[in-house]
Amino acid sequence: MRQPLPLSVQLYTVRENLATDWEGTLERIAEMGFVGVEMAGFAYADVKEKVIGKIKELGMQISSAHFELPIGEVQGEILDAMHAMGSDKLICAWVSPDNFKSIDSIKALVEKFNESNAVAKAAGLKFGYHNHWFEFGNVDGRSALQVMIDEGMDDDIFFEIDTYWVKTARMDPAAVIAQYADRIPLLHIKDGPTGYASNMTAVGSGVMDFHKIIPAATSAEWLVVELDRCDTDMLTAVEDSINWLTAEGLGRGR
């Protein structure tokens, strides 16, 4: 039986806390027992190296990072940040839903993704994409995500499957994960009622069936807790999430 996967937290989840006390927030996350964090920019600190140093000082790893596509003027800045963090998983967290409206628009996006992948590989990194719900809309009888693959997206571009958004798209997260399992090293774990505008809850207190979902990710290396918005105190929800995941044997802390 496979051992529980290590738990990371996407720092976008605690963006408001980071903005007021980034050091204290990172200390609180470490105290909760998270093995790692997933980065989403450094706007809350004057020097990114201070943040990276603090994370390492606290004994946590940087599992992965969300950035823009690493092409054009931002390429050097993104690659420098990735190397400073010591993480090899560079993830495009979002592109406009307009990219998924037609075969031609998806083809154009695939070209950008393949270009980004070439840049990442040349720098010793792996490039991936994080989904929302609109990648599962019907385009010519297929999901937009499948069209991306069919239209020549590089085989080594990985997916960070956001399980909540898959459910919001009225798809079965476990089935989607099983279909693409060999290219999914990361899962985003969030919970709640599902819905485009609904607030989320601590993991374990919503409708997501993680006892079914997580085992489907046979190639996963990390589980990343992410709550975009929450009615309750966010740090409390994050702590409740790691406590539930570890108690259920679905993930492991430090």
C-alpha cells in the first residue's frame, strides 16, 4: 500500500495573512505540520530571498510555484525565482477562458504552452498547467482539456489537477484523474459545496470524496491544500484541513 503523500499549501490561500505578517504566517503554517508550500508570487515581502530563506529555516520545502507563462519579458525573472526557490515544478495557474472557446483558440494556446515547456526544460525545470472548470467545456464533442492533448500539447507538460474545479464542472474528479494519471504529479485539494462563486470550507467538511479521489492519482508526488475564499477564519480552515487529511491517512505532515 502506498504511503500517504506529503502535504503542501498554496500560499495564495493565506494571501491576506501574508500581507500583514508574512513571517508569522509562515511560522504558523510550519507549526501546523505542512511539509511544503506552493508559491504564488512575493508581493508581500520586499525581497524574495528573505521569504525563501524563512521557508527553509522553518524546515519546509517548496513543492512547486505558480507563475505566468515563462515567455517574453518575464522569462528571466521567472526562471531566476524558480532557481532561487530550488523547486523544479513551474505551473501556469490560469489563462483566460476565452482560450478554450474553439479548436483554433486552443491550438494557439497549445503553441504557447509548448514554447513555455521548451523554456522550462532548457532551464532544468518541468512545466505544468493548473485547471479551473472551463477546461472541461465541450469543444467539438471533446473536453477542452482533451483537445489540448489531441492538438499536440507536449507529452511532458504535466497537470496540477484542481479536484474542486473538476467537480464544479460536473465531472467525476477520480475518473478525470485516472484518465490522465501518468501526467499528474500534483493535486489541488479544496472542499466546499462546489460552485463557481461558492465559498469553500476546510477540507473534509464539504462534498468532495477524497477517499476516492486521492488514490486515483497513482503518479502524484504532492497534495496541495488551496482554499480560494472561505467564510471562516482562513488559517483555522487550513489547520483543520491538514488535521483532517492526516487523521484520515490521506496525506502526511512533517
